[in-house]
Amino acid sequence: MPAHTTSLTVRSATEADWPAIGLIAATGFGMWRPDETVQVWRSMMPPDSVVVACDGDEVVGVALFLDLQLTVPGGAVLPMAGVSFVAVAPTHRRRGALTAMFNELHSRMGDYPIAGLEASEAGIYGRFGYGPATVWESVSVERERAQLRAGVPDPGGVRIVRPAEHRAQLEDIDERWRLQTPGGLHTPARLWDEILEDRESLRGGGSALYCLLHGDGFAMYRVHNSDRRKDRAQVTKLAAATPQAYIALWRTLLGLDLMATVDITTHPGALLPYLLTDARLVRTVDVQDGLWLRMLDIPAVLQARTYDADVSVVLDVSDPVLDGGGRFAVEIRGGRASCVATDAPADVHTDLSVLGSLYLGAHRASAFAAAHRLRCDDSTQLRALDAAFATDVPAELGYGF
């Protein structure tokens, strides 16, 4: 029988499958993960959270989820199934492996109210009810020409440290930062072990980690050498629990001698350009989606966050592939929402991926309406939805997974 006509089966992964899983993942993503790194991620996987697609006895696909904790607007924390390691062998594409694995994987998410992922290919996951909910903005700062405005304070308090020697303080700051940042994720101890191990194979050609430490923030970065006077400092993580810490850290970063640029991946609307006499020196070099969200329990998720405006609306939410939609009466008053299933006529029609994109405040309902991905005939309700889902604190993915 020709290979393309054989049926695929989906089952739980076993310990014996992990060499094959590693091969499929490396082929799919074009990189080998060190075994030690894989073990860290495995420590974050709940029981029965890994499924494989098989052609006979051969593993040809994998999908899994991690046990994560997601901060939402207002500071509540939701358990999140972090979907990762999703790969199908190039020999078995377009045979339903991904859909079969996702059907099985999502049936195992139990009490998780929400699932999230990062999309290596943006055209895949919308049909599964995931919508991009944060934005990565990569910027490069021309350090030598950058000058802070005269009125910007100099809070001081920054030290140059070896990060492994100040782990407890780094963990405390990161935890404070993530609990006030929509999209923030708790970093477990094993993941901190891996970060501070600073494996040379994961440095991308850069130096060992440098660390700038403030009482309320830190910045870790690597130096990437090219021609002299063209070296660049690549910030791998900046967490500031206060504006003063953010300013103090950037004052120090902009004082790094011999660095032509300081590069960082941040969020749209970051404070840095407003601090400089010439905001053009902060050049956006790339913009990509970050965290994608799928609501598994729509009422629980909508009721978890706070809101910035009142609105009363009946939402009709479609989810054709994984069948997780429905019709819900949503009442937002005083910053809190109630959400219950209803048979009342709908005011708003959209799909689950759009609701995921709106949830952390990075996108607007009116933009989806203009793109014909959300239908609402009442312009007042549409403006109210824009105002309600907006957030004072920009959403930012805590770390990649």
C-alpha cells in the first residue's frame, strides 16, 4: 500500500518514544535541543500531556503542553496549558496528523481554563481557536548617539553582577514583574537553573550573560562581536517592577562603551523612545506575534480579568474545528465581568481566535470588525468593547516556550 494512504494513530507518548520525539522536533524546528534543556521542559509537563502521531510503529508527529501560570489584566493568575514541541515529519504532511493530535491533546487539558502557544507558522493555529494576544517588537538603539532628555531622573542603584550569584534577587524581581504584567509567566526553579547554566550551545554566537541589577529590576544581555565599534549588546531579559528601575537600567545600558547598538525585544508602546531627545534612534527592526491564546472555559477566563469600561453584550463565538464556542451573555460593571451561557439573540458574532486576541488588550475589537472578523451592528457597543478590553499595562509574554 502506498505510504500516503496509510492511516495514522495518535496515542500517549512513552519513555521509549523520546529519542524519536527529539528527532521529529529537531527536524521540524531545524535545531537540536541539548538533552539537559529537554529535561527541564519535561519537568514542566503534567502527566499524559504528550501525544504522538504514529505511522505503524514509527513516530511521525508530536504535540504536548506545559503546566504554566499566566497573569491576566488586573493581576489574577490562570493555570495555562502551554502548547509546545508541535511538529509533524515532512514525510507525513497534509494527512490530518496535527488535527488528530490537537483533538486528543485538548481533550486532556482538564481543568485548565486557557491554553497558549507560540506559533512558528502564523497561518496554522487560528483554525484551532488560537489568536495572537501579545506582540514582540524588536528594536535596535543607536547607543552612541542616544541621549536622555534633561528632565529624565537619574535614580541610580544599578550594579554589575554575576547573575548566578544573585539568583534569589533575580527570582524575586521577576516574580514581582510578572504578577503586574499581562502575559507574565511564573518561572519555575528548574527553568532558572537552565537560564543561569548559560550553556554555550544556546548563546547564538554571543558572549556569556552579563547582568545589571537594581533593587526593583534587572537586565541580562550578551555581547555579539563584529567589527570593532560595531559590537552590539543583545538584551535577553529586562524586568522592571517600577518605572524608576526601568529608567535606571536604560541609563546604564546606554552607557555601555564600545557597543554600537543595544538591541531588545519588547512590546509596542515601551517607555524608552519617550526618554530620548531623538526617538528615531530607537529603530523597530521586526514585529511579530508572541503569545497566542485559546479560551477553554470562556466564562471563567472572561471573569478572571479586570476591565476599563462597562458594557453589556451577547457574544456568539464560533470554534468549528475543536468545538469550544457558544453563546454568552457578558455583563461588565465596575471593572468585573459576569459571563453565562444564553440563548438570547447575539449582539456580536466572532470566532474564538478573535476573542483570544482581544483578551490581554493588545488588539481592538473595532480592528477585527473593520477586517470583517467580528460583526457588531451597534457602533456604541463596539466602542465600549474597545474601551473595556484596553489595558493600562501593556501585555508582554514572560518567556518563550
